Amino acid sequence: MELKNSFNQAIEKSIVSNWDHDALTDYKGATLQYKDVARKIEKLHIVMEQIGVRKGDKIAVCGRNSAHWGVAFLAVISYGAVVVPILHEFNADQIHNIVNHSESRLLFVGDYVAKVINPELMPALEGIIYLPDLSVFHSRSEDLVYAREHLNELFGKKYPKTFSKEHVHFYENDEEELALLNYTSGTTGFSKGVMLPYRALNGNVEFCLKYIGSHMTNNCNTLSILPMAHMYGLAIEFLYPFIHGCHIFFLTRLPSPAIIAQAFSDIKPSVVIAVPLIIEKIIRKNVFPKIQNNLMRLLLNMPVISKKVKQKICEQVYAAFGGKAYEIIIGGAALNQEVETFLKSIEFPYTVGYGTTECAPLISYRDWHDFAPGSCGRPVEGMEVRILSRDPLHVEGEIVTRGRNLMLGYFKNEEATREAIDADGWYHTGDLGTMDAEGNIFIRGRKKNMLLSANGQNVYPEEIEDKLNSLAIVSESLVLQKGEKFIALVYPDREEAQNMGFTEEDIANVMEQNRQELNNQLPVYSKISSIVIQKEEFAKTPKKSIKRYLYQDV
């Protein structure tokens, strides 16, 4: 499916084509059909018209994933205004700063966000709308209050007989117009407003329709777990399935492993979008304990029986994700090598993609049938990728990309834009990697995270962490450099340690054994001198990457 020049026309077409089908459901809550979404969009358009919102005005949305979050987003973009999705996990000061910096006129908020923000610290806002029921939470505009109080009356005047498919007409956008202003939540602590044009949204959705949609029927179920204010969740778990005509379920509360497992079982999604942390927890907690006993090891080493055992294991892992997904798409961070090796060995239908907010987000992907283990796929259609290295096949260099999905730049930050996009239009990702002869991209680590050993060797902390995370009772880790030494911060698997009856002293002894085992796998120049045990989990971004900048002074 090609979206031509108007992204909004694709939304319009999906609504009309799927009018009587289920569209958005809050998991274990209410369902909106496509016609209900259309009606709510039209009512919000009336509110925006009444207060004089113009094409290109900024309107922010901040709350947990929900059907009404989706409605608010679609209403803003289909009106021709610019959506500013804000992560509900940002603190109040960050939300205030983004609303002010983006020059947003309206703010949609969820129940949690409504309790923490202070309207007085966002003086340019004309009003705040409460997402759970789309009521006015706070207003500086009499027109806004009037429009909301008389909304049914205004809607009835505009559509005196009935509101039907024929009345669904959205703003016809241009490819280069600004559609979305998305503030990054990276590991540096500095948030920048990424300006994404309609062409970038088109590029991502068209690619998904062609390469994923061909394996999914219309009106199939999908599950939205990742924050929709993050481009990975927004584009792949919401915009693409909505335009494809899917029935999208939202986990409206903090998705614990138990809730996610139950949701997979109930919803049986046709595709699963996940970050590595979700996959790794399911495998380590539910699968590895069952296959790492002596009997299973013996069976897995018997050639004839091994194939049948692996097939059975694959069926059980597949069932944990609902049992109907064409494939499990993993992105947002690196997948642990031990877990990936296991998934490949049982022929599990997984693939790993790569992207950034600045590319809305897709840079590379490959269908699971053709996926090269250890890679993150090949460049998607419309995107070029290069490795800045004298020998991209063997020597890592910075990954740069350009093409249809690329942003316009950073909002009100020309200096940062010039640093990120060079004179030839190449976006410098800050990631280091190699590329094989077939175009498969292999990421080594972040350029800014790279450490330099005493003898001048490049050390990639992510590679050491990957090995360390596979050792006994290690939940997650972070490798830092202190002077000429490398140390590892480790958050132990407290649940496993408790089940084993380990004291803090026992945990410390296990970690020392881990350090010695790890160092046996590492070159001399990158050996770990000590492990520091963390009392609490590491702070993370929404895509579950550790916020490294918070731990540099530990």
C-alpha cells in the first residue's frame, strides 16, 4: 500500500473502510470502533475550531497508553496541527519545559500526569484536557470552556441528521510539512525536539504495510506495550496497525511481566513488538530454568531427539507470546547474545530492527526468515546507510544514514541540527558498527560510550555487559572506566538470590566468581578490576536502556 502524499488521507481511508470494526481497546476496559474514533475526532476538531487553533499550531499529549490517547493524537494530526507527544515518565519539570519549549497551545493529560503538573508553570497554555473523559481540566480560555460545555449542541448543529462515513474529511498534508515534534529521551539526559515531517511517518508506515502487513489480516489483534510517546511504540504499535485496520489493545497501566503474559494469552496478537528486556525476562525466568538441568542437556546433545526437543521448546516459547504472531520484532536496544543464540537454535520467529527517533524510527529491518543473527537487519526502503570506516566489513565506524524517514532537524536548535546532519544530508547516529557484503548492520556500541584502555585499545562497554549479564544472578550491569581501570556496576537478580537463600555476602562471593569468569573471556586490556553491587535497579529510558549519564560519578 502506498500512502501517496497525504498521511491523513490514509487515516481517513482506514476509518471509512473499517467503520463497523473494533479499533481501540483499553485492555480489560472499553472498546471504540472505528466509527466511534471518527466521532470523537470530529468533536475534538470542533473544540479546536472554536478556540481558533490554526494549522501548524502545537498541541501536546502526555499520559499512559490508552484509547483516548490514540484519539487525541489522531484528532490533532488530522486537523493539521502538530502533535507533541510527551512521555508520561518524564518528571513534572521536564513536562513543563517541553510544553513551554514547544509553544504548545493545548495539553492532553492522563490521570497520573494531571496530579503532578502545575498549570501555572506553563503560562502560554490555553487549556488542559483530561484524557480519561476528554473534559476540560484547566482553562485560560472562555471559548474552550464554552466549546466543551456545548459540544453536543455544536456537533448536532453541524450534523443535524447523522454523522456518517461521508463526513470524514481530514486535512490534506504536504510531505515536507511538520507533523510531529518528538522530544528524545536518550541516555544523555538532554532532551531535544525532533521535527518529523509527514514524509517520515509515511515512510515508516508504508514499509510496515508492505513487509509486515502482508502477513497480517485486516482487523487482526495487536498489543500496544511500548509508550506511544516514543517513536518505536508510536509508529510500529499504533500508526501502522491503525492504518492497516487492526484492533489495537492498550496496556493502560504499568506493564508488569505477569500482566504482559496474561495480555499475550488473552489477545493473541498477530505481531509482537518488544524491547530486549521483555524477551530476556521471559526466556531467563520461564525457559532457561526448564532446560538447564542435566536431563535436558543430555537430550539436547542427542542429534535425533534434539530436533524434536527444540521444536517443543519453540512451541512453548511461541505460546508465551499468544501463539499467533507472524514474528517477534525486537528493537530499542541490543539483544543479549546468549538469549539470541538460544532463540536461533530453536528456530524461533524473531528479528531485530534498528532505528532512532530522528528517523521516526526505522533505519533497518529484515524479515525473520532472512534475518542474520547478531545483526539488526538491512537498510529499509528509502534509507541509505554507510559505515564511516576504511574497511566497513571488518573495522567498525560510525553509522550514518539519510533518506525519506529522516527528520527536518531539532526544534529551535540549529547548532544541534548541524552537528547531527552533515552538508551531504547524512545523519550521524552516534552508533558504531560494521556492515557485511549483504548489507546487514552489526552494532558494536555507542560512540560516546566507547572507552580507551591504558594501551590505547578501544573498549566497548556494551560487549562486556552482554557477557556479564549472562552470568549467575546478574540482572543488569554497567561498565565504567575509573582512571586506567574498568569497573562493573551490577544489579543482582534479587528474586533468584532470595529463592537460593543467598545473603549479601553470598551475592558478593558470586559476583567475585563472575568477575573471574568474565575476565577469562576478555582480552587483557579490558579486564574488570572490581564489581560494585547496586541496591536498586538502574534508571532507564522508556525503551529500557540504562541512563548511563546518571552513574558516571559512582
